[in-house]
Amino acid sequence: MGSLNKATILGHLGSDPDVRTTSTGALVVTLSVATSENWTDKQTGEKRQRTEWHRVVIFNQGLAKIARDYLRKGAQVYLEGQLQTRNWTTDDGTDRYTTEVTLQAYRGVLTMLGAAANKDDVDDANEDEPTDKTPTDTTTGAYVNGSAAGTDLDDEIPF
């Protein structure tokens, strides 16, 4: 039997995306995504909340461009990727580890949920471009805004 490494996250961005460019010109976008669990304490009746923070790294170039151009702090996102652990040694010899959700070059899903936090900010950033554009990624077939990118629903069915 095979194995499966899949992580699904539905949460809000804690900060604007961190965008870096590799020496080869490829984009790498890092997101900090919060997921929260709410409950009522049975003994005190107090409402409680626990928040987990997830580090998400996007290597998929189409999705990285969308994250760079459209995501901002507070945005709600749905992400599918895989868990990957990296380790390194600090200057003082301490071993460090981090586990991240990664959206690799030919895999991963990014769906933006909800509207832009501030429409004026989006309009100002895109003055020379149409304001009602929907981001899609036609190179990877990844899902963006709940629809399969590159899918033409007006195609005739061949049977």
C-alpha cells in the first residue's frame, strides 16, 4: 500500500505574503496562516479559543504570483499542499527544525475566499489594469477562486 502526504488548511493570513526571488528568478512566497478552534469551557461556561499558526511556502510559480498580487493580511484562504520538514544548524551549533506546508511546482491548491479587505487598496495597486479581473493559473491547472483555472465551461461535449 502507498502513502499520502497531504495538508489542508482553511484560515486567515497573519501578515502580508513574504515574497522572495531565487538566484534563478523563481518566486518563493511564504505565508503565515492562522487556524482557530472555538469552544465553551464546560466547567466555567467561558468561551475559549485556540489558534495554531502554519507556515506555508509556495514554490508553484502561478500560485506564487497570485499570492504576491492578491493576498493581504487578514485574507481567508483554503490551501492544499504537503508537509515538509527542514533542518539546519545555527551559528552556535544548535540543531533547528521546522515543518511547513509546501505547494510544490506542479502540485497544490490555493483558493482565495471572501472579498478584498479594502477595495481602494486593490484599485490603487492596479490603476493601469482592469479592476474586475479574476486571477487564474492556466499553466498549472490549479484551483483559484473556486474554479479550475483554464477550464472553459462553454466547450461542447464530444459525445
